[in-house]
Amino acid sequence: MKKYSVKDLQERYDLKTRQSVYGRLKAIEAETLKEGNKTYVTEDIVNKLDQLQEHLTLGGSIKTFTPTVVATVHNSLDSVNHSLDTNSQHTQLNLFDQLEPLLNPLIDKVAEKLTLSNPINHWEKLDVAAEKRYILTSKEIETLLGTKPKGKEWKRGAFLFTCVGKIGNQNGWKVTKI
């Protein structure tokens, strides 16, 4: 296991002060080794520092840096004669791959908001609701029109909304085309 001193790191990254090296080590939450009065880091730490250096070179900042995670996965399989066969497989896990299942629904929602929509789409939906005699909740109407209906009867555009009771904790509204 190769060890790198603070002076080695200072030269490697062309840093003027030891404090700059310690600042980067703190930013990546690196644990250092001490031998006497000298501080060292391992190759794993240097790999993270190399990633940080590349991030900084590309215009990033220390605060926006996220290191790539490398993991080793060990699979154990029983062979036909019931002896244990261990198979090691090294896989580099990209942080995005790990977060992709969480990010995709958010990306879809953002894309949906950014997609240019038909400006009369809400009127067409109300037209269908009136034709099929749907009862809409106050929240559904607010989603379509941007405002909640008020009173027992409420007019908006070419539609009359009549309160016909409750759906859960919200008023139910019959939609009629005027």
C-alpha cells in the first residue's frame, strides 16, 4: 500500500500551501495516517483527490463535488456437489445509476411542467366532464382552472358548477355546459 505525504499531494496538485491540501482532505472527509510528525494518505484517498482535481479543473467547486463510489460485490453460489464456490465481481457503481430510480419520476414531473400544453386543454376536459356527467371535487376543479369554486353555483367560462354534496372532505360539483 503506497502512502502519500502532504508534501507529495501539494506537488501533485500544484498547491501553494499545506493548508490547501488539508482543506481538500477535509472536503472529501478523508482520514489521514500519522507516522511520527508526518501525515500520510492512502491511494484510495488520492483517487478521490484526483476526482476532486478533475472536478475543479472542469469549473466545479469543492462544495459541489461528489466522488464516484467504487464497490466490490461478492457472490456466493453452491455448486452441484454442495461445495461453496465464491465468485468475486468488481463493479463500479455510478452515483447516478444508484439515484436514477428516484430521479426519473422527478424528471418526468419537471418535463411535464415544461412541455407546452394546449391552452384550451382544461376547457376540453371540462367539456368531457359535462358530457359524461362526472362529479368533480373542489381540488380537481382548482387543478383545472387554478381557482376553487365558491357558493352553491359558480360560473366560469362556458360552464356552470353546481354543488351536489360531499366527496370525502371536499365539495362535489356537477359540471354543466351553458
